[in-house]
Amino acid sequence: FKLLDSSVDAVLISTPNETHSEITKHAILHNKHVLVEKPAVQDPKQLIELNTLAEERNVCLTVAYHAAFAKEVVWFLSEWEANPDQYGPLTGFQCLFFDPYIKQGKLKPQAIPLQGSWIDSGINALSVIERFLPVGSLQMKEARLSHVAGIQCSDFQATVDFRFPVTGMKQIGRGQIETNRTLNRKKENDNS
């Protein structure tokens, strides 16, 4: 926290997930502009509090969602906006984020501070989809999270179903985001 007493104008917060909210609040209270790595908070109420505080202090608070600005997303978004008749409105989507963090039944150490597949990758998937839909239009319909006893994460797999109004049409779009950390899971009798 000594850095916050210095003359720097802005800080990047890239610490373990569970510390993001507290450190961000400290930085805002020291009148620093903040770029915080996703997820910014553990509870949506904390985000409302941080946004309110940043507004009161007249500082910028931004959450970094790196997947939303991946080259392929930026490219397709520009193509889609430039050629609306060719592509048409978004009527459905499926996002698959598979991070291979569980190997031989154990969570890799670098994944422990990421907390779970949904908190880490699900948020990234949402940030990509929200580039293509009006803000606030996505409605969650069902969520299924899988847990494994003895593995230190909130979930190792999540599947979440969504609905959204299709722009310019009287139609409901459907989408699904799936996250999974078991790509490297080795079968018991597999020696490879």
C-alpha cells in the first residue's frame, strides 16, 4: 500500500482474485485511477460500492477483460458492424472456455488463486458476448456448476444457459457458456 502514498496517477491491480476489491477500494480512496484484473469483486454489491466511490472521487475504475479484446473478437466485431446485411443479428451463441488446470485429479498450483472455472473463464466469456449485445440484455436461465471433493476451487466445470432479445426482431435468442478445467485429466490406465 506504500505505492498509493506516492505521486503515481494510476495503478494496475493484478493480485489474487479475493484481494481485488479491497486493494481497489484502497487505491480509489487514495485518488488513484484503477485498472483491475477480472474478476474485480466477489460480490456484485462490492462493484456497485466501488463504482460509486470512484464516481465520488472523480477517478476512473476499469476492469480488464482480456478475452473481450482478443484480436479475433475485435476483427469479427468490425466485420460484423461493417457488413450487417451479410451477417445479420446475433440469434444464438455457444462459448467454450477450456483451461487445462486439472491434471491427474489435481489442480495445478497456478490455478488455485483463480478460484474456479466460472469465476475465471465464465467472466471472460461474458465479456466477449457482451461486445455483441446491448448492455444488460443477457438473461441467465439456468446454471450448472460441478465440484470435486478435495480440489481447491469453487467449480471445475460450469454450463450456463442464457436468453436475450434479438436486435430488430421479435425473437428470443439463446446462448450457452461452458467452462471446464479438466482438459488435461488423465485416465487411470493412461500412461501417456
